[in-house]
Amino acid sequence: MLAALVRDMRFGVRQLVRQPGFATVAILSLASGIGLNTTLFSVVNAVLFRGGPIHTERLVEVYSGPNTDLPHLTVSYPDYLDMRRDAPAFSGLAAHGFVRGILTAGNQPVLVTGEAVTANYFDVLGVPIANGRAFAEAEMSTAGGDAIVVLSHTLWQERFGGRPVLGTAVTLSSRPYTVIGIAPDGFAGVIPGLVTDFWVPVTMVESLVFSGVQWRAEDEDASGSWLERRGIRWLFVKGRLAEGATVEEARTQLRTIAARLTSEYPVTNTDMQVAVLPSSGVRFHPMLDGYVQAASAGLFVAVGFVLLIACANVANLMLARGAARRRELAIRAAIGAGRGTLVRQMLAEGLVLAAAGGALGLLIAWWAGRALSGMGTDLLPVPVRFEFAIDPAVFGFALAVSLATALLFALLPALSASKPDLVPALRGVSDSDSRSRFGPRNMLVVGQLALSLVLLSCGALLARGLFVAQRADLGFDPGNVARLAFNLQMNGYDVARATAFRDRALDALRALPGVEAVSTASRLPLSPDISMSGIHVPGLHASPDDETMVDVVSAGPDYFQAVGVPIVSGRGFTVDDIEGRRRVAVINETMARTLWPKGNALGSRFHTDGPSSPPYEVIGIARDHKVRSVGEPPRPYLHLPAGPSRQLGLIVRTSQPAATQLAALTRTVLALEPNIVFTETVTADDIAAATMAPTRIGATIVGAFGLLALVLAAVGLYGVISYGVSRRTRELGVRMAIGASRAEVMRLVLSQGLRLALVGIVPGAIGAAAAGRLLESMLYGVSAADPIALGAAAGLLLLVAAAANLFPARAAARVDPLRALRSE
């Protein structure tokens, strides 16, 4: 059997060599579909599936949260110690939090991301230190006491050239740290793609800048360190189950501990929830994994459509080729070849095509993977790195897709061609499929066009939503606004020095030509770093626990002039407000209407930390503007005076486009402190564009897939109509001989192709409407059934279909009637 299959494949290769045009079109069609699918799988494999050096067997994730709606947040250090001590279901329980610092190595200081970890971190993860050692429990006793560090293998190679560094000091955020170990090559932290450059003891967290997930409860002791305060929850916790212990046992024990802590520490631990999940089921975070998986599934559907269209293309080509070989196959059947032999021969030829298309598709995926691996992201404030390599899993996927593709496009032609009607076939009488309105070739083209319309419509909807969003009124002018952010804690500044530096920086920026206004703020509108606060308004909220959550920003003097948001009533902040630490506030129009519906917001008072806390007074009402996203409805927004801080965000309005002024602005700040490393240098336009990035990326990718699918469908339509013309040469000659004009013949052929396109539009429109509803969250001010987007997609499909029909129609119009009548 195997020998026969090899013989058939050799024969198939010879057949394809004799027909290079057919082979080229078929292989390129398959390569596009297989290449796209393999590229996407390499991305999804790297993001969701590829393992690392962490041994996830018996490893679990431990979270805490303030309620059942948010159970997957972080844990405080005192709570972690209680869990580690009183949960025998674990052989080890480790904790870590993310930090950032400035590494001074060489001439240029660089911003690096690290983790503050407990001593058993590497042991619990099952990751051995490659050189040197890990941390010891004795080094976890005093906050800020042991300045020691483990470097990642990548940082060691890139910044220190792989030279011996054990026992030497490296400078992190103006403080020397002794290097005690080098992590193994390939280990870059616990979150895939999020690169960790170094690890320090958990006791050093306040010596660096915390950059992880944090939630705070009311705390009975707000003066202690993060290691002492139970109300500050900032640690991710991982545990390795003891031999024989189960996840359910660990969950039960930790919930018992949480209930006890609620009783013992009601101020900080009331209503605290604990969740325990197997690490094998968590890739990034439970609240994020579902979105990533849904996006991956959506992309797989899109590229799957492209692959189906490619398969339909090749199936159509093979059906036409099989019809042209009816006489050959009939002769083989007449001399004794069974149907199984003929099917095997046609499938073998399909396997040859699939193998060639798969090999070229794998090459496309390799090239695309290298290109994607070199691309960074500007959507996150920390570096993200994935390697999209052709590993055994990706190669196996490409092989499986190629084999499945061969069955998809070869089986129907094989079954059709392997059962010829011997007498008509031996006499050379043509088949009737080309004249059948619902023959298999025509139905394949209808399916191709329908799938193409779904992809084109999705791309058009996203593009239309993006177009509408880009012209939306943001409520402020972002064109000439820039933000420079940095944290002077990384440079060893205390709050007093940072405050003095802030004032010097503001004066230096104001002195620059073209600078119209300068201020400080914790964020710009539309930035992803959202901060919220509970507001209690006397007379509106009945109980002490009753409050309204609103978005909040800390802002300095001249903030509203710098951002370009007018004050519609009252005033903005002054220098006296900031320096005097007055409890004043500016709210937006929506917050005024929501919390003071009688129109008496100006001069009113509210509380941010419960009704017993000192109140804030509303001194101004600002015009509504977009806060989180371009497509959002108006939301309440609270502006509070910016207090002293080592973390600075400078807001600058210039008379010229901000993008052209960023270099001058950063140079001015660096002239005051050369060792600053900016965490953000961005324009307000860029921030607004980033909020639309998912829609922009989706429109680009899905639109590109749709255009590729349409090209493939057009090739299929061209092939069907061309084949039909070739089989109807005699009929067309007769029509022209009895008086039909060339224009009438062209209209006849064109109408056949356009009928197929119109038939394909019906199921395509239904599929597009269903797909549009899945995209509603990414559409700005556009309905999922937007007639402009759907009409444009259908119009483009009809236009391309007409173009694909034009060439066969012109060929039909040039038929010589005498030759056509003599041809049969």
C-alpha cells in the first residue's frame, strides 16, 4: 500500500510538472492559507502554550480580593506569612511583587524591571540558580536591610558582557546591590512575555519603585513598612502542594485562615476573599486570560476562513482538471483500474500539492515569526518580549494543517473524477457541471465569496468605527500637549529634593520658546493608568459605607490651561492651593449633575475616605471631556490638588505640534538631572491613538485577511468562469453564428459570474451581521449593522467579481464562430 502511494505521488509530481500554471496557482493558494494559520499558531503557541523552565506540576496560584467580584488580586505580606505558617497543604509558599529601578551600568542609565521576592521563590518555582546562589531566609528580616540581587541571564549578557560579576556591586536606583547569583538562561520571570531583569529580597520593595498590582484596605497602622502593614496588598503568591495534597484541600485551608484573619483584624481583613487556582490553568492572570483566548480564537476563525477559501480554490482547480482528464480516467477504468485506485491517485496528487504548499507556508511563517519577534509594543509601560519560533509544536501544527488541507480540497474532486461515465467520457463528450447552476464548482465559489464578505465586512466595520472615533470630540485639544513622566525615587531623591526639582523643571520648561503652559498631573486624559476614589456626599449618601466611585486625577496649577479643558464655573488650582495643601477640588460637568442634581455643586463639600474624614470643597467645574476611551459616554471626573511626590508627570502645552517638541523638552529636564530615565515621553495625540489601538489593529489584520480572501475568491471565480467558457466554446460559436453580437456574449458570461457573486452575498451578509455583533465593544459610534460599512464591503466584492469575470468574458467575445463549430 505504501509503495503504491509513493508511486502515485511520483506520478502526481510528473503531472504537476507538465502543468506548471495549475501547480503554481494551487501551491500559492495553499501556501497563503497554511502560512497564515501557521504564523498565527506560532504566535498563540508563544503567548498561550509554550512552557518555560518553571515546573507547574503541583504549583498553584493564590489570590485575595475585597469581594467575590474581585477575588483575583494580591496579598499583603503579613497575610502571606500567616498562610505560609498555617497551611500544611503546601510544601512551600512563595511571594513576589514587581518593581522598577534605574540600572547604572556603562555610560547610559537604563530602566529595568524586576521582582521583590521571598527567599524560597526560586525553590518553589523549581528554577535552580545557574551561577551563585539564591536568597536566604536570614536576608528577609529587615526592611531595606540586605541590598543583594540576582540578575537575569539576559541582563548579565547584554549589560555586563557575561563577565564575572558575582560578589561585585551594581547600582540600582542610586544604591549599590551585591550580585549573589545569575538566573538560568531562558528564565525571565513568571509572566510570559513580561521580561524580569533582576530579583531582590522582598524587604527591598520600598527602596525601588513598585509597579505591580496593589489594592489597599483601611489600615490600623499607616506608619509601618509594607512588610508590616496588613492593609497594603501587593504580592502575588504561588504555592507548591505537598505530596498527596489537593487543590481543594489547599483552598479549604486558606479560606479557614482568611476567616480567622477577618475575625482577628476586622479593620483590614473584613470580607477578604481567597482564591486558589492550578498554575497550569493560568497563563497571565485569571482576569486577563479570557480576553487573550477570545482574541486568539477570533483570529483563528479569520485565518481559518482564508484557509477554507484557499482549499475551495484548489478543489475547484482540481475539479476542472479532473473534468479535463475524464477521458484518461475512463481509459484507466476501462482497462481494470478500480475506483479506489483512481481515488488514491487523485489524493496522492493532492498530497503533493499540500506538501509543497505546506513547505512554502512554513517558510512564510518562519519569516513572519522573525519579523514579529523583532517588533516591540508601545501599548504597555513595561517591555514585553515573545519569540515566535518554529519549534516542534509549530512544525507539527503545519504538518497537521497540510494533511487536513489535502483531504479538504482533494477528496471531493477525487470522488467526482474517479467515477466517470465511461461511454460519454471515452467519446469525449463534456460534462454538464459547467452549465449547472448549482454544480459543485459553482457552490464552492459561492462559499468562497460568502466567507470573503464576512471578513471584508468585519474589517470595514472596524475601519468605519476607527474613522468615526478619530473625528470624535474629545472635549480638549490634544494636538500640542506632551507628558514627561519619571520617578525621582529611582535617583535617590527624597520628597523635599523631588519637590524642589519639580519647581526647577517647571520654570525651565516655561522659559522655552513656544511653551504656552506647564503643569503637573498624575495622568493625561485617555491614559491607561486609571485611578478611582469613593465619594461620599452629605445628604446624598445615607450611610457611612454608601459612596459613588469616580475616576480621579491629581493636578497642579495651570493644569486646565495645559490640557486645554476650560473651566465653565469657578476656578482651577493655584500655587497657594498646592503649597498650602488645601482640600479643594475641581469636578467635571457630569460629576456635578450626578452628585448635585439640584445644580448646587460649586461650594459644596464631599469626603473621599468616609464621612469622618476631612472634606473637600468644590471650587470649580470643568467642561466634560473623554476620560478613559474615545467612545465612552460622559463619566464623572474628579481633580484633586497634586501633593508632594517623587513621581512626577509634567504636562506641557506648546504652540507647535508636541511630537516635534519632545526632544527639546526632554533635553531641558535632563540638563537639570542627567541620570533621569523617563518612564513616559508621549503626546496626548499618541495616548488618544493608543486607546483605539485594538480597533486599529483589528481593522488592519482583519481587513488584510479579507482582501487576501477576496483575491483568492476572485481567482476561484475567474477559474470557474474561464473553465465554463472553455467548455461552452461550441455553444458560444453557435450563438454568434446565428446573430449574437460580441457584446451580448460578454453580457452572458458576465451575468453568470455576477449571479454567483450575488448568491454569495446573501449568506455572507448573514454571517457578517452575526460577526459584527461580536465586535460591538470595539466599534465607536457605529452599529454592528452599519449600512455604509456593509455596503462598501459588498460593493468591493461585486467590483472584484466583475473584474474577475471580465477576462473570461472578453475571451468568449473573441471566439471565432467557424473554428468553434469545427472544434467538436
